[in-house]
Amino acid sequence: MLFKDIIGQQNAKQRLIQTVSDGRISHAQLFLAPVGSGGLALAIAYAQYISCTNRTENDSCNECLSCIKYNKLVHPDLHFAYPVAISKDVKVSTHVLPQWREFVLGNPYFTLFEWFEQLEAENKQSIIGTDESAEIVRKLNLTTYEAEYKIMIIWMAEKMNQASANKLLKILEEPPEKTLFILVCESEEQMLATILSRTQLVRISRITDNDLCEGLISKYDVSQQEASRISFLVEGRVNEAIHIIKQENTEVENFELFKDWMRMCLKFDTPKVTRWIESVATIGREQQKNFLAYSIQMLRSCLMKNYGAADLTRVEGETGDFVEKFSPFIHGSNCEAFVNELNKASFHIERNANPKILFMDLSLKANELLNMKELATHGQ
């Protein structure tokens, strides 16, 4: 990860680069970073810069063997520790290292909750336990493989309990030669005093709205107006900005899927429905469930529009035009049954139903429901 790839944080980048230039790399540093401000990203970029064999004045070269390995997070002298949901199969970070690498490379601004969602352990306790501390000590007592420094990045270091922290105190105070600890945390109050006293504090600021706006435009291909709106809403939290962008993009994709599906189901164009199902079957279980939830919202909007409650639909533009035209097909005689079928489909997707069979069955039922006449006029 390069410094230039990190949104904003120019002052923090320059301070870290200067420590390398001056040969004043503290062996134990604590990056105190607000949620979504890039503390983990800065830690990785700093580690890569230290290990780069051909670094420039401002960044890693991104071409040497060390940088190539860092770009995949597979450098043998780079180590990570992070909270996990301890179970009989998972005791330490390395037990879920492939998931960690994939998640970090996809978006290094994620939250602890998002990480545990990735592990499908969002309802479990997050902890850096005593087994993890023992593993950290073991790794750092090994000799370096390729780089000048062995580097250990501990993310969400405040999740260490007293017993876990105590196991690290000696190595934090008297580390092996050319060993660097970078602890990343979000809450200074939750950090144990024994750890705070043994690390050099590096305060990382909230990303400014202007920096975030520029970053969203360059990295996520959004307009100036949209980037400004999102930056104002999220108060420097990149993870929240990404979530909004993805949500809005997903809504556009869901609308196109729903619009095409309903038109095909109305007259039941078998070849087109079959092709549509082939496409939806490839998008993955979570996206399929998200689409079904969106479809329920659209049915509600159509029902409201049909019964004259247009101000409740909260849809506009192309979506509003579609709701206007499609709403006569959604009424009191079919809406509840339609929603029930969508909910049942979501339930079966959760249990790994075959998506092609499921969506074909759902499409046939949709055809029947869409062509159902309203049994009585509204209000009688």
C-alpha cells in the first residue's frame, strides 16, 4: 500500500516519512486514529515504506520485490494481529489470515463490526487473547527473512485484555533487534495504561471534508456534487462514504433488475425470463437477498401510488416514472401474497436453495399475481 493511495492525511504521512529519513523509527508506536480515518492503511503504508529497497523521498517505489509482496500482504517480515472470535477452530489471527488479507486489500478503512461480519461472527465477542500474545512473541523472536525490520501491526489494540497485554510488556520494552511494533487503535481511553506507557503515541486526525471529497472523486468515480454531499454527511469516515456509494450503486442495479423482471413476468416471456434468471443466479446469495428486499420496497411504493398516497413512495426520476406506470398491477388483492412469496424466497436463499429453480418458481408466481384482477375497489 502506498502513501499516495491513502485519502488525505498529508501531515501524518510527512511525519512518518520524516522518521525514516532521519533514522528515528521508534520501536513501538501507537497510531490513535478515529473510525474511518485510515489508521490501518497508514500503518501498512509506513511498514511498506520502511521495507522498500528503492524508496523515494515521498513514497515506496511499488516495484521492488518487497513492494510486490507488500501489495499482496505476503511479505515474510510483515505480521498482523487483530481481534477474532475465539472458538475451537480459531485461536489466533493466522487461523483467518487469508480472509484478513482479502478484506484489507478490498478496503482498509473497514470497522471492527464489518470485519466480524466478514467472519460471520458479528454476534460474538471480539478479543485479542493470550494465545495471540504468545504467537506475537514467537514470531518476533524469529530472525528476519528479507527486510531490515520485522514489523508487527496490531489492529484494534484496545481489544487486548489485561492478561494478553501483560504477555507483551517485556517484548514491547526490550524488543529483539530491528523489530517494530505498530499498534492501531480508535480509543485511547480503552487502551491499558501499561501499553500506553510503552509506546510512542501518533495522533491521526479526522480526514477533512475537502480531502475526502477529492478522494471520492478520484477513487470512486463520483461527481463533485455527490462527493461533496457524501463528505458532509460522513464527517471524515471513509468507510461510511464507501457504504453510501455502494448502497446507491446497488439501488440502481436493483432497480434495473426489478424493472426488467416485472416486465418479463407480466407477459411471461420465457426466453427472456430464463436469461434473466441465469444472470441473477451468478450475483451471489447476499446480493440476491438484497434484491428481494428491494423488490418488497418497490411493491410497497407501487401499492401506495395505486391508492393515491404518492407522497409516501419517496421515489423520483426514472424510478418514479416506473412506479407510476406499474402501480396499477399492484393492489390489495395481490400485494400481500406477492410480498409473502418474496420473503419465502429470501428464507430459502439463506438456506442455500438452488437460485435458478427458486427464481423460476418465483417468476411463475409473479406472473400469476400480476395478472390477478383486484377483487374489490379500494375503500368498499
